[in-house]
Amino acid sequence: MTYPLPAYRAAQRPKPKRGPSMVSMMLLLTAPAVFAAAILRPRSR
């Protein structure tokens, strides 16, 4: 017994209305913290 395959449809994802995407938002939040940690960490001599 065979069942008909459902018609393929692309997944409908709601697009953000405005503002940066999630990836760029994460980069904007984490990049300054990483740079600050690299600059402020104590230097070993």
C-alpha cells in the first residue's frame, strides 16, 4: 500500500520587519566584549 507524498513547500519563516539580523546583533554585542577582554587582561612578563 502506497501513500501519496505531500507536495513540497518551502518552510514559511516570518521575516523580521526591521532591524539587524540575529547574527549581526550577536556580533555587535560580543565583539566589543571580546576586544575589551583582550585589551584589559593582565600582561604576563
